[in-house]
Amino acid sequence: MNSAGPQNKHLNIFFIAVATIATILVSLYCLHTDLFIVFQNLFYIPIILSCVYYTMRGLIYSVCLAVLYILLILFFLRLIAASSCRHW
């Protein structure tokens, strides 16, 4: 569903960017406070928005978000493992 005018296109990109940034910030906060279950469903919002507005490019964007999610989890799991080893 590509938009007709350039203003709608910019508005779509704005909403996707805001949803993505908010999702990443909430994810970082939740990972920092050990709330692993809460934030993962927030990634659906930018994924759905990008796929609705930009079909194939949205799919590629969704894959990038999924990779980012996996990297965040791996990074914070390593931090947790490293911090627990230091206490010994």
C-alpha cells in the first residue's frame, strides 16, 4: 500500500522511525532491569508498520529488526554472565 503523496510517505517513515526508536529504548530499559518478557512484543509495531507501507523493503527492514533483537539479547546475556563471574 504505497502512499499517493510525498507527505504521506514522509509521515509513514516518521511513524516507523518513532516506533522503532521507542521499541529500542524500551528494550534497552527492560533488558537493563531484567524484564525479558515485557518488551519483545513491542517489536511487532515497527515490523507491521514497515510491512504494510513498504511490502518488500518492509520485509527487509523487519529482518534487520529481528537481527537487532537477537543482538540485543546476546549482548545483555553476555553482560549478565560476565557480571555474575566477577562476583566469584
